[in-house]
Amino acid sequence: MAPKLIDGKAIARASLEETRLATDRLKARELTPGLAVVLVGDDPASRAYVRSKDRTCRELGFYSEKFELSADTPQGELLALVRSLNANPSIHGILVQSPPPAHIDEAAVIDAIDPRKDVDGFHALNVARLAMDDPRGFVPCTPLGCVRLLEASGIPTGGKNVVILGRSMIVGKPLALLLMRKGAGGDATVTVAHSRTRDLPEVTRRADILIAAIGRAEYVRAEHVREGAVVIDVGINRVGDPASEKGYRLVGDVAFGEVAPRCSAITPVPGGVGPMTIAMLMANTLKACRQLHNLPED
Ligand code: GUN
């Protein structure tokens, strides 16, 4: 049977529409959510993401500031920018695109962000709040997007074996915490596998839901996937393609062509998790704006 294709674009659109309506209500009270996005360096993929975040802000009626700093920006200058954004009352969310150039101490930059404006959910206080199930915290956007995709697609996680491939601070670790929480969208039995896991195909084949976030193009093959599993592909990798106009095409961490026929449902790349990440960033920025102004959720 053909697998169900999980339409991340449509699910993200619905979430963005909710955020836009809530933004209109805030604006009627003279409050506009504001997001600052900071990019250091000229990595083409990061630049494309940052522009897409800025564009979505404008579509929703957010206030948006975009900073594109040169690759040799000193650490002190970046920290000074973060501090000025912390103090700027028009800005409710701050995102510094990861990874920064090698000379930047990313941990120090994350630590400098006011945790109340940390819409990426990377600050230690927000990591702790996720681990402690404290709803005031910010959950990283990509993991939150994965869980929302499953929920919106009617795929329950309770009691399921979920295998996450990848242990990053941005995706794997927070996703494990989210999926093992009590209640809707959680209650899963979670395994975190990674590049050093022994007998990986044997581990990933135990998954009812396999989430690939290892950052390697088409790494997950048919042998990794049990017949009937759900596969969520977090990867966005550029691979050279002389036949395409841009000279490259985007592929996920999953070899879609050979894996899809085994699945009950799968996300495409592009058009799966990617659009959800941006939608969750907007939802987090709205939440930050409300919390900073002591407004309850409506
Ligand atoms: N790089 C890849 N994903 C992300 C993200 O969600 N936030 C930031 N800041 N950088 C990223």
C-alpha cells in the first residue's frame, strides 16, 4: 500500500494562521510580537533559513529585525548585539543561527540571551524547564514541530517505540524529552541512537516511529525500517545536482525512494519538518511576547 505522505506545509500553514489571528488580537491592544534573527557568516543554507524566518514574520504582521554579520565578527561584538536585543522592548524573541563560525563560543552566546526571549529553547533555563515539564519554558522549534506533525496527522505516540537517530542539542535530546513527557504527544518509549550505536539497523527496526536527525544525506536505508513504521525525516541536506537550475537539490536523512514503500506514513523533504520549524518559531515568539507582558494565552 502507498504510504501516507505527511504534508508539513499544510500543517504549518494552519499553525501560522492561528498565530496570525492571535497576533491580530494582540495588535488590537497595541502590542506587536517582535523577533530578531542573527546570522554570523555567509553559509548559503543558513542565509536562506534566516531570510525565510524574516519573510514569515512579515507575513504574520510581526516586527522583525534581521542581522547578517560578517564571518569575522568578534565574539564581543556579537555579545554586545545580544545584550542590546535583550534590552530592546520591541524585541520578544532572539535567535542566533547555529552553527556560528568556529571562533565564536556558541555556549557563551546562548547563555547571554535573556531566557525569556530565548525562542529557540537553547538556554540552560529552558532546557531545564523542558526536562521538568514546566510550561513556561520554550521548547526548541524542530522537535516541537515533529511532535505537532505527528499529532496533526493522527499518529499516537503513547506506548509506541520511538527511535530517534541523532543526539544533538537542537533536535535529538530535546525531542527525547518531549516524547517521554506524560500526556498527549508524549508517553512514548524512547531510544536515542547515534553514529556510535552498535548494530544500528537492528535498533532502528524496533521503531514504530523512526525520527531521522543525523544530518547525513540519505543515511537511512530500507534495512533500517520495519514494514509499516512511521518515518519522520528532519534532515535538510544539499547535494550537488548539475541537472537542477541551482546546481543542487535538497534531500533528507532518509533515502526516500527505497524507504517510503515500507512505511505507513512518511514526511517528504522539502515540505515535511522544515516548514513546521518556522511555524513553531513564530508560535514561540508570540508566547514570549505574551509572557513578557503578563498576558494569559487566549
Ligand atoms: N540551525 C539549525 N536549526 C536551528 C534552529 O532551530 N535554531 C537555530 N538558532 N539555529 C539552527
